[in-house]
Amino acid sequence: MDHLAPHDVMVVFLALAALLASAKFAGELVKKFNQPSVLGEIIAGILLGPTVLGHYRPGVYALLFPHTGPVALVLDGITAISVVFFLLTAGIEIDLASIFRQGKSALLVSSFGMVVPFGFGFAAAGLFPRFLGADDGTDRLVFALFIGTALSISALPVVARILMDLGLLTTEMGTIVMSSAMCDDLVGWILFGLVLGMMNPHADAGHGIRHTIVLVLGFAVLMLTVGRWLIHKILPFIQAHTTWPGGVLGFIFSLTLASAAFAEYAGIHTVFGAFITGAAVGESAHLRERTSEHIHQIVTNVFAPLFFASIGLHTNFVTNFHPGVTGVILGVACLGKILGAGWGARLGGMDMRTAIGVGMAMNARGAMEMILGILALQAGLIHESMFVALVVMALVTSLISAPAIRMLIQDKKKFSLKDIVSSELFLPNLTSDTKNGVLKEMCDIAAPLVGNAPERFFRLVSERERVTSSGWRAGVAVPYARVDGLLRPLVAIGKTEKGIDFGSRDGRPARLIVLILTPDNQSQHDLLADAGQLFSQKEMVDRALAANSFVELAAALNAPVK
């Protein structure tokens, strides 16, 4: 019976320790400079890989990271598990209901943000296949489909982090960008599942494509319908009869591994099975937020750093850096995504600066392109120069997005929530016990102050509420709407002892309701971002809830939070 020799076991653990420790250290270091941790994790891998360690200390590199033998097989297996669990967390972040709720604007941003960069990438690969690294024997259609798909996917975790850091996650722009990025991820991974299946050399082209399309779409539809329903039914049973969180975590990880195995058996790829499973699991209302957080912490602090550090082990980033290929990929990726998503945002009614900001947010790439690149490199579809170009493109687009959005959005005239709220619109004793009742109660008081009809205000706020839920965490809800003809922003702050269900993701009823109304031609970013910063901490929420007069509320809003 074959087994690892003691020396091999020692090398495996040394290699994993070196990868994880260096990745975590570098990741924490770059976060000090407001950069995504994935940047540091990849840099750590490059330092440990053939680019640096392999060049200056080839003996040490060959000992820790051999290319053949049992140690290499074990490390490849651990990397495969790491990327499978990373795709699980990416899938859990997909909120299908949010995608469908966003309506016209999100649909336009998502559609144009996928189709335009996909078309640009497909055309570039079709026109210049040899320059971009396609061999004579490479299937040009598969190669072009891969490039188009790789350039059309946004990085949902990176996009969320950028919007969160800028205080834009809960704004209209933020909700549309997040829903569009979710849709892009979902459609992009279905497309890449097709591309992976078309790489299968064991089937003829026509039959292989048809077979792959049926498998990919069938698996996705089955998991997101019947699979989602079964998971929703099974989770309460597991939570009732097993210890928490071990029982639920064991079920989710086991289901993910089984789905990954099936996807690999079907010729799609393990990562697709894990991603779709994550989307199905994340849709269940019985998945507790703390359970999801446990999964996120395990994956992002152990498996993800191991995977991203391993990227640097795959190639020499100096010798395989091709300025021309990298420049073309970076230029086509940025141009396609910013034009496409920005165009969709303009058609959805956004002003030019905000639309470009949407394009810049959607332009942030990251883990997904790197995963696609590794899979394509392992399949022999692309050369190492293209792989390096994809990694550089993903890093550069992630780095430039936040500064560009800050320049476009946050240099406008700022409106402060605490400067706009007035004593007439502080409502400490809301009496209704329903969401619509509370909104009507607040609109009845706000509308006459500006010579408007309460029914009109209520209709506009209700329509916005049907598009996206306004429930935030910690018992706060922030409904908002644009009002044509309004001359200045209005902010009403109300309190209710009963608590109203505004659809918050933590499940807590809202006791503090902040209604924001802005002119139709004015952005809501400042006020929503200000509200997000003010009420992001429980201490500030408690202060506002304790206020029984407008003077006490103003004092609470002006007091610093430790």
C-alpha cells in the first residue's frame, strides 16, 4: 500500500506552514495600506515561488514545492479543496432575491456589464489568437469564449469591500452594483462551466458542446430549485437534532464536496459544483447569519490564503511577463467593463458621474479571474504569459477602483444627515405596527412641509421598497426615494417601541426608521453613506433610540462614538 514517507509528511506540513504564515502576514500588512488582503497573499506566493525563492534559493524551493512526486500531489489536492471551499463562500454571497428585486437599473448594468466586455474579449481573442498565446492546435472558439468570460466577471467580494470602505454599500448605487455583480458572477460561472466542459478532449465537438450545455444548465437549475428547496427543509431538522454549529457546518461542507465530485464526474469542474451549491445554501432563510459567518471565517483565514499564495507557485512572474499581452488584456478589460456597466447605468437613469462610478466599481476583478486562469493553465488552454496577464489585470483593476470612485463620487458637495434633519421631522412615537403604516405615517408629516401630497410620497417610497429592502442591521431601517420637483433633501427620523419588519438580513425588527427623500436630479450617496456611518455601531443606535426630544437626538448624533 502506497503511503507518504515520514520525510514527505514533514515537507508537506512545512510547505503549508510557510504558505499560510507568509500569506496571512502579507495579507494583514497590505490591509494597513487599505489594499485588499488578496494582494498580499499573492505577493507572498510570488516570493515563495519560482519568481524569487526559486531563482535565488533553487534548492530550498525544490525541497518545499517539488513539481512531481507525492508531495506535489498532496499540495495540489489541498489547493483543490481550498478553491472549492472558497467558491462555496462566493456562492453563499449570491442573493437571488436581491437580483430579481432591483429591476430595470440592475438588469441594464448587469447585462451591458457582461455583454460588452465579453464581446471585446471574444473579438480580441478571435482577431489576435497567436499574439495572445493560442497554439496552432488550440480550439479557437473555446479560447475566445474563455477570454470573453474571464474579462466579463466582476469580483463580488472585492466590489463589496470597496463599496463598504467608501460608505456606499447601502446607497442606491451600492445596491445596484452589488446585485449586478451577483448576476455577473452567476452567469459568468455558468458560462465558464460550459467552457470547461468544451475543453473535455474525450467527446466530439458537436456532441461535447450539447452535452456540456445540458449538464451545466441542468445542474444549475436543479440545484437552484429542487436542491434549494431540499436544503431549506433539511437545515431546520439538522439544527434541531445536532449541536450548533458543528452539525450544520458538517452538512454544508459535505454537500459542497459531493456536488464538487459530481461536477467533476460530469466533466464540468469541481469549482462550478461548489459555487452553485453555495448559491443554493445561501438562499435558505434557515441559514443563520452566525453560521454563514463561521464558514466565511474558516475559509477566508485558512483555505483562501493557501489558495491565493499557491498562485505564485505556478509560474515565474518575471520571465513570463509579456508587456504587450498584459497591456491588451488590461486595456480591453477596463474599456469593456467601464463602457458596458456605465452605459447600462446611464440607460437606467443615473447621472454621468455616478454611471462612470458604477462602471469603475464593476471593473474590480479579483479571485474569480485568477481561478479561471489557473484552471485554463492546467488544462493547457492558455500559456503562462496569459496567466500572468490575467493575474496582473485582476490586481490592477481592484487597486484602481476605489480611488477612481472616490474621485468621481465623493468629491461632490456633501450633505450631512444630522444637518438636514429638523425638529418637525423627528417622530419619537410612531404608532403604526406595520411597515406600510409607518411609512404612511412619516410621509403624512413630511409631505405638507414642502407643499406636496402625502399619497405621492408614500407611493414613491413604497415603489422603492418593493425594489430593495431598506432594513439594515441592529434594528435600523433606512427607506428612501427620489422625488421629482423636490427642492431640497428631507430626512425624517422616527422611533417605534414595537419594532417593524423591514426585511433586514439579521432578522431583527427595525425600531429606528430614517426616511430619506431627495430631489430627482440629486444623488442620495452622501445621505445614505452618512446614515451608514452614523448607525453602523450599536452605541449610536442606542443613543438615538433613547432620545425623547429633538435636542436629545441632535446631541446623540453629534456625540463621538468610541
